[in-house]
Amino acid sequence: MTHPDQPVRVIALMNQKGGVGKTTTAVNLAAGIAELGRKVLLVDMDPQAHATLHVGADQQDGPTVYDLLLDPSIGLDACVRRVDDRLGIVAAETDLAAAEHELAAMSDRNQRLARAIHASARDDEFVLIDCPPGLGVLTLNALAAAQEVIIPMQAHFLALQGVGKLLETVRLVRDQVNPELRVAGVVLCMHDSQTSHSKAVVDDLAAFFEAQRDTGLPWAHARVYRPAVRRNIKLAECPSFGQTIFQYAPWAPGAVDYRELAASVVAEWDRAVRGLGSIRGGRDALSEAEIRVLRGQREPIE
Ligand code: ADP
Ligand code: MG
């Protein structure tokens, strides 16, 4: 996006494993950022089209991301469906599964989404890309288009195993295609903070990132985002109603967590844009007063 006064933060929600919370985080983080008054575009890169269904968008209603990848001259704008005043989505469709094959012969196959985003004159401040599971051409398009990767995952030992491969992919894309790319951090999904196992995994993850600080690797500034998103049945229910958690159950724990996460993501961005500090930080990116406002009249978060 080339809007002169509007820097844009493009974030890919990526993990090659399925079922870890990518789509739930892409949709509800996007909606949470929009609730804060910022313009957000969600891009659904998964042929399963879960993000598209989650926001209640119609797959048939105009061109989708599949059409855009095959023919970037359509332009990003023609593919955006409006969800509300501040949130739009580029929908996916099942045909997207064929894109890998259809793009195979094209030398710019991994950069088609990036080109479409950069060529657009839209004034969205945040673009969140929901990646499919896997590390194929659709995920590579997301990584080529993004500045940052956020990794949704569970705090399980086995989930950690996949992170090395994921980081290596990010490094390859940075080295070969997108020098700007970096890992912003991990969002813990379906989190149970009570078990000693999950505590140990979170500690390991935080220690790993701390040890990477001066390496110059794309994850040298990564962190574990706060808050972790608690397991909350309302988050699993709301997609079938075509609603975000803020529409479906605005004060459920899932809404409280994604609202606070959105505020943290916006706060670090504002700081980066204003150049007031490093993009690192964490929950302390928010003042206690801001956190109280976000919590409304509800129970404090543990
Ligand atoms: P992915 O996009 O990585 O495949 P999803 O976001 O679709 O993962 O999540 C997998 C399943 O877990 C979905 O059914 C979703 O509704 C559910 N889910 C995700 N986050 C939570 C949560 N915090 N609490 C309860 N269920 C969740
Ligand atoms: Mg998904």
C-alpha cells in the first residue's frame, strides 16, 4: 500500500500446523484492532476459507484471493468485502487449493500477493493475513507480503518441535525474497496457565527468544505476547454464527483476551511509528489504567 501518510503493518499469522489458533487469532485480533478505531484488512489465504466464514462474508460475492493471485491486474480493492466500517476481508474459496499448481510455472509466483498489496492505494493501517497450514506457495505469498510474522501456538512440548522449521522458513524468505521480514512473536492460544507443563513450555520459549537478541536473525526481537488467549468455548462457537467474538459474546474471556491483545499490538505499532521506543516490550506496553479500561467491569484477568 502506497498511501503517503499511512504506514501499514502487514502481519502474517503463520504456523504450518493446523488447529493451533491461526484463524481464530487472525479474525478476532483484526476485529479487536478495528474496535480500537483502526482500519484493518484481513486476507484469507486458506482454501478452507474459515476466516471468510468466520466474519460472515460471502465467498460468491465477487473476486477472491484466488482470482487476485492468478490475475493481480484485478487489483486488491476489487477483492475486498466490507465486514463493517473499519474491517474488510479478501475472501478465500476452495479453488484456492489449485493455486499452487496453477502458479507453478510463474516465476513471480511467491510475490503475487505482495505486489497486489503494495500496488493498492487503500488506507488500511493493519493487514492481517491468515495462512493455511503448510509451507506451500500460499504461505510463501503471505511471508513475501508481510513485514512481521505472529505465530499462534499452544504451549505444548510437541508444538515447540515445529517452531524450528517455521523459523527456518521465515529466515529463508527473509534472505531470498523479503529482507524486511521478522518474527514479532508468539500468541499462546487455548491456553491453560494452571498446568506446570504449559508454564515450563512458556518459560522455555521466552528464554529461547531472550537468547536470540543479538543474533541478527529475523526472530531476534520476538517475544511471547501477553495476554495468552485462554481456552474459551465462545471462541469455538462464534464462527458458526459468522460473527467475531466481539459480536457474539463481547465480555466472554475470549473477547477480553483478544481485546487486550489487540491493544498491545496497536500500542507497540504506535510506539514504533512515533519512534518513541523499541517495538519490544510486552504487556507493559499498556499502562495499568489502559488495562483496567479494556477489562471493563469484568473479572480481572489472572
Ligand atoms: P487454525 O487456523 O490454526 O487451524 P483455528 O483458529 O481454526 O486454528 O482453531 C482450531 C479450533 O480451535 C477451532 O475450532 C477454533 O474454534 C478452536 N479454538 C481456537 N482458539 C480457541 C480458544 N482460545 N478456546 C477454545 N477454542 C478455540
Ligand atoms: Mg485456519
